[in-house]
Amino acid sequence: MSIQLLMETMSKLQEAHEALLVLAREKPRVLVKNDVEQLNNIVNKESRWIRGIQELNLERIQHIGSYLISRGYNPNPKITVADLVKIIFKAEEKQLLIQAQQKLVETMKTLKVENEINQQLIEQSLSFINYTVDLVLGVPEDDVIYQRPNQVPYGAKRPGLFDTKA
């Protein structure tokens, strides 16, 4: 058995990760514009690609297991592509598999960086929203810093823009 089926699966994995990368690069623009509907569409697309990647990973494990069986080894679902490269004897197959693996790893690293940037952007947006809510509603009385009971409060309470007791 050759590694052709495994290579096809690796190619599909690469394609799926590249699609996720495109979505990850699109997300900051949508976040900045505060386009919730478009963000929801991106998240739904990401979910579909992630489910596809999970299925492709199962295929990859099956193909590795089949290859190991064809070579007289016991199949092990924990064997990675890097482990498989060590037992392949044909130089051409080994080189193709190494290239596919390196390309996929690079795409995954880039995707990780993009996702970290998006996460920071989302955290900043949430901080801004919390700050805005505090400005509008005022600081809750629970957030008062400790002071002596007989001491006059330092500074005036900052009222919100809206009277919450009305």
C-alpha cells in the first residue's frame, strides 16, 4: 500500500486550514466594524470547517493504521505523520509526506497567530463595552474602597447618565 490516500487526506487538511486562515484574517475587519451578523456567519463557517478537520483527522489516523498494517506493524492511533516518516523507506514518498507535513504545520502556526490577535481584539472590545456600561450606569456601590466608618467619604460618587432608581 502506498501513502497516496494519506497524501490526499493531508491535502484536504491543508485546504481546510487555509480556509480557516482566510476566515481568521477576515474576522478583525468585521470586529472593528461591529458587524455582528457577519461575525456570526464567520463563526458558523469556522464551526463547519472544524468539524470537517475532525473528520479528516480520523481519516488520517485510519490511513496511517492501514499503512502500518500493510508493512507488518501494529496499528496505533497515537502514531503521527512524523513517526510514520521514520518508517517509510521510499525516498520519494518520504519527501512528499515531509513537505505536506511542514506545509500544514506552517499554516497551523500562522492560524494560531491570527487567532491570538483576534482573541486580543475581542478582549479589548469587551473591556470597552464594560467601561461604557460603567459610564452609563455608574459604579456599583459594592465597589467602594474600604474607609473608616466615621470618616467622610472621599470624593463624590460618580452618578451614571441614567437614574437607575427611577
